[in-house]
Amino acid sequence: CRNMGAMVQLNADSILGKDGKHYKKACKQILKNDLADIVASDAHNVTSRKSHMQQCRDHIAKEYGWDMAWKLFAQNPLRILSNDFEG
């Protein structure tokens, strides 16, 4: 579906293993194969669901490099907001 414009979004908590080992392992494979386009939080509010975006960005930078962290947390989100994303 990516060739039709679909994007792959990963949850920051899943990447960090806060949602369980199974999700962390799946995210690791997606990141390792450079298949993710964006990382988002599942924090619907700041009182009961804390965002771990900064921690996740730092983790991705450490494990996969700053280029990937930049792509997932800045470049692609800006491209989406600008309606300038073609995959």
C-alpha cells in the first residue's frame, strides 16, 4: 500500500516497549528495515497518558542514527503538514 501513498506510523510507547515485548519487537523490525514514516504518541491527554516522544526520539537516534530520528520526528511530519509527501 505504500506505493499507493499509504504511510506507516509507529507508536512511541510501542517502540520503547511500554506496550509489551511483542510490539517492541515488531517496531524494531520495521525500523531496522526503514519502513516507518512517522512516530506519534498515543497520549490523548497529559494527565493519564504521558507522551514519551522525546525519549523515543533519543532512543531512535541512539539505535538507528540522527538521520532516521530527523526523518521520523521532523522531516516527514513537516512534509505531511505541507501536503508535500510522496513517499
